[in-house]
Amino acid sequence: MEYGTKTGGMSVFLVLGSVISLQFGAAFANQLFGQVGAPGATALRLGIAALMLAVVVRPKFRQETLVLGMTMAGMNGTFYLALDRIPLGVAVTIEFLGPLGLAAVLSRRARDLVWVGLALVGVLVLGWREYTGAELDLIGVVLALIAAVFWAFYVLAGREVATAGLGTGGLAGASLIAAALTLPYGLSTAGAALFEPKMLLLGTLVALLASAIPYTLEIRALKTLQPSTFGVVLALEPAAAALAGALLLGQHLGVISLLGMALVITAGVGAALRRAPAPRETPAQRDADLVLPAPQ
């Protein structure tokens, strides 16, 4: 079996599962965001997700998990703060410049850059769909750009955790670190409201659908999927959000929105179908195949 054919295809489906889960989580996040604010919503989402993962699997703490936890805290915290100041569609569009920019930097073939370019155009079109022409808050734009940078580093850090064999345990450790970094600010702004039964219920749903499930799927996908391809496939998320809005919220999809979705989907499929090169086998790895396993 050629490397990247089946494993790469499965990884793409894992990313798609992450995207779908995030859209359901977003429906509950809107209510949570309005009750406890951006810092409180971030603290609840990451804190409860960390506890969920820690119950399921033993957390692992290494340098890779520390870096991943820091990127998760920065990515979620700055993005939610950006939503306080600029429209969701614009914020998502700006934030996606992170993984798309990473894909462009890591791409080594002209054909890869075509998919990155198509995805970028599609995301910009989807973002323009929600832009009303009002003057954008500069601080909100800067916060979304910072979130974009954190998202790019999240992809790289997640790849390191996945390839280091830390798996879900590494994600659990990183989630606990992210929760510890965001909880103090969330408590200082939302206070006791974080512990109201309704907030805890909504927080649990958001943590499960918007953090625990998608992050687990993404870490597994990053084990075999190249970061450049991962960044392009993630661009399917704005298209999924627009489609979910049409199906679940009755939001109208015009010609421009459909065009943007078509461009993003084409780019995602094109990037996902490209064949990854076979990993080079080192002499040590070849010799290891000749060694009998030690008795247990």
C-alpha cells in the first residue's frame, strides 16, 4: 500500500469530523458567550474539556505538551476576545490566515500553492458574506490576527505531540495546561457565574463538541497528515459553518456564499487527494526489523 493513500484519506475524514463537531458546539457557544463573556467562555470550554480528557486517559506532560497547551490557550483566548469586537465571519476569515499561511510556507510544489490560493479566496468570499461594510474595530482585527498566528503554531505543536507518540494522553496534558492558563482570567471577569448549573451544562456541551472531540480527532489526523495539507483541509470549516447556518438556523445562502463554498471544497479535496511521499527508511529502522522482540 502506498504511503498516504489510506492513512491520508482516513486523516481527512477525521478533520471533517472535527469540523462538523465544532459547528454543533458553536450553536451552544453563542449562549455561553453571552452569559459569561469571552474569558469566562474560554475558561469553561478548556477547563471542562481538560477534565473530560483527564478522566478518559492519563495525561502526559512533556515539552511538546507544554507548547501545545500554550498555543491552545492563546488561540482560544484571543479569538473569543476578537469576537467581542468584530463580526464572527470576519473573525473566522482573519483567523484562517494562520493555517492557510502555514500551508503556503510549507508547500514545496506549485500545485500545492494552487490549492492554498483557492482556499484563501474561498475563505475571503465567505467572510465577505457577513461583512456589512461597517468600520471594523482595529483591536478586534489585531486579536484575530494573533489568534491566526497561534492557530498556525497549534498545527505545528499538534504535529509534534502526535508524531512523538503522546497521542490523546499528550492532548489531555496540553488541555490541562491550557485550562490552568485561562482559568484565572475567566474567574476574574465572570466570577461565580461560571459555576451556575446552566452555565456548567452549556459549558460541558461546548467543551465536548468544540474542544474534546475535535482536538482528539485533529491530533490523530496530524499523526499522518502533513501540516500543509491539514491547513488547507481546515478551510472547509467556514464552508461547513455557512451550510450549518442554512440548514439549522435558516440563514440564506446566496450565490456569493455558494461560490465561496465551492472554492473551499475544491481546494480541500485537491489538497487531500495529493499523494504524500513515502517516508525514507533509515538503516537503523531496517536493522530493527531483523531484531526479534524481547520476551515480555
